[in-house]
Amino acid sequence: MACDFAMNNACLKKEVVFSIDKPKWHEHTLSLFPRQAFLTCNLCGMADARSPIYMCPPCDFVLHQKCINIPRVIRISRHYHRISFTYCFEKGDFFCGVCRRNIDNNYGGYSCIKKGCLYAVHSRCATQKNVWDGKELEGEPEEDTEEVEPFVRISDGIIQHFSHQHHHLRIDENTSRDYDENRGCQACITPIYFGNFYSCMQCDFILHEECANLSRKINHPTHPHPLTLGYDSVDQDFTTLCAACPHYMCMTGFFYGCSNKGSTFNLHVKCATVSEPLVHESHKHPLFLTSKPKEEQRICSVCKEKQINFYSTNETFNCFECDFAFCFGCATLPQKVRYTHDEPVLTLSYGQEISTMKNWCEVCEGKIYPGQRFYVCDEYCCVTLHVECLLGRDLYMKPGSSWRVLEEHVSIVPNNHHMTRPFCFFCKKRCPHKIVLQMSGSGSIFCSIVCREGSRKRE
């Protein structure tokens, strides 16, 4: 009778361990199960035939080989407290804090060590590379989590902010002020549309009130290490992309960065302060970050694009009720804005046609498509604008900043001369946005980074 047993070369080279003792997980010796089988592992709660299995038949205990070295106590990016491994959960309905799916109470997972906190997570989800930093914390003392305040309060309404220590800032609570499109927050590099802000008592430095209160350190769900709040240097030798949205950052304004050696992870403050579950006007259901390492980014249901770059986390906010995905670039667009030529508030519309809307953009006079997003005033004036025409292509570039590209410096220059707007060197059109890019050597003007990159590809 012919034998159909076969073994590949990789398996032949490995030393087969037929039994192991792992008192960390089970009191008895565990034996290698000789065949591939879909047996549910007691530690991870999954039936994975790709991993060799060790088991204790009398106790009905099953352990994947890949689960042998999972940690006991860890900290993950999705929760404030440490979490520890548990063999089973108490009675009740538990949902994983990472993938948001049900947890089977009869198998292992992680739960919060803080009394009264019901946070729980699957073993495999908790140990994903984009969630866990790889450190076992069993026996390690708790870190000092005392928060460093971003400013010192000098007196009522006056502060000294860590980013602007040589002057004091005063709160401005005049919410009926005229809108000035040329004044922007030094932290998020966006205009002061509404609300309170702090302004310097000696220079033109201003901060949104919420930006002045940004935490000096945060844990962000898209990165396993803590992020530290940094602030701008006017002249940089480099620029990079935000790890969450498709916009460049030349390290001007505030940003959150990972301080681990060799890390290139940086976030705009707008992206860093978007939290989950995300409840957004664009969708009727709550949205969650559920991506796994190396998983291809989903196409955003609003802008119909996906961000693909070296620095990207490939994360989108996803819906469990339907097939809706929402990128960080869309999630951070302001819902309400003001327009220099229009006193009423403009609202971001997500494809819903409005009875009084015009079908053309006030700025470029191009067509407005009701199926796409746009800004609209529906009070009485019917003004409609493309998102890019109102906000610009490069949202987080601060006038006066620069960075080096090979032997040239790229400078960000204001473009506020409405009658004499320059022509872009690449697209040959007049630059329509609030800023332009100017090359130090050639003096060439570009209306956006997209045009600058297009020109470089031609060279």
C-alpha cells in the first residue's frame, strides 16, 4: 500500500519538539498534535491550521505554537491603562477594543488591570504590531504618567505657552469679530473661523483655545509608541508626509512625533486629535479604526481615494453597519467655515443636493457636482465652492516656512494679490490658492506640491 506522507525541505531542517512544558500557560506537559487541524487555541480563541498545535488531551487544553510567547501584561495604543492576559472572561457581552467584534468568554484574551474598567481585547488583536510596542510589562513598575501642562497661567485670561515662552498670550473671547483670512493658528495652521483664541501681547502669534490646550504627550490609536508635541522651526532641511492624511508637513506649526530612535512617524495636530468612535456628519453610523498591519488601505467613500506612501499607517475609519470607509484627510476637514467675500457661515456638504445651490464654484467658476463634497451657504446667498478652492491644496503649509530640496530651498509665500496672481511653472495657470511655492535658485513658482512634484518628474 503506497504511503502519501510528505514533508517539505523547510520542515525537514527544523528540529521537531514533540512535547513541551509551559507552566506559564498550563500545569501539564503539552504534546505536539501530529496533523494540521482547526482546533481552537485556548489563548487566542482562534482555529488556525497554519500553526503547529500542542495540546493536553485530558484537560482539553490547546495551544498554538505561535501563541506560546505571548506576553502577560502589556500597554497598547488603543487604551489608557495596562491590560493583562486572562484565560476567560466573566459572564456578559464583551467587544474587542481593536477589531470591535464579539469576544468568546470561554477563551483567552486581555482585560484592563484597573478595577471597574471593562475594556477587553482579543489576544491576536492586542499583539498586532500597529497596536503593541513589543514590551512585556509583567513585573515592571508603572510609568510616571503625570501630565506636563502646555502653559503656565499668569493671571485671569493670560498664559505663557511652552511654544512661545518669551511673550505672554491673552484670551480673545470676541466671537462676533470680523473674519481675517490672513490670520491663522500657529499650531494647526488653519484660519480662526470661530470661537476663542489666544493672541500674543507683543507679536502676531495666535493659537486656537483648543490648540493652546493640546497635551504635551498622547497615545494615538494608529501608533504603538507615545507621541510628543513638537513645534515649528521656520527653516527645515526636509519635509515629510503626515502618517495619517495625504498632506505634507514641513515641521512648521505643531505636530506630534514619535521619539523612538529611527522613527519617522509624525502627525498633524488635526489628525492626532481625531478620536474613535468617530461620529461624523458624513455618515449615520459610528466609525472605528480597525485596520491590521500590512492590510491594504480601503478607498475612502467620500473622496474616492486612498493614501499610499512610505509613511502612511493605511488606516481609515470604518463602519460595521455597512461598507463605508472614511480617510483622515476627509475626517479633519472643517465642517463649518467662513469665506472672505461672504458673511454667513458655509457648511461642508457631502453630496446632498440643496434646493437653492448654484452648480458652479464662486472661485474657479468650474462645475459643482452634487454627488461630491463642497462648501455651501444655503441661508439666502446660495454661494457654493469647491473644497480645494476655499481651503487650498496644501492645507498645513505656513507662509514664511521653507525646506531644502537637493540644492534649492522651497519657500512658502503668501498669494494674496488677487489682481496679480503668478503663473505656475508646471500647469501654466494662475495660482488660485492662498500660498505658492517658490524655488530659491530658479525663482520658479508652483501653485501646489502636486505641481512641484510633477515638474520634478519631467526633469
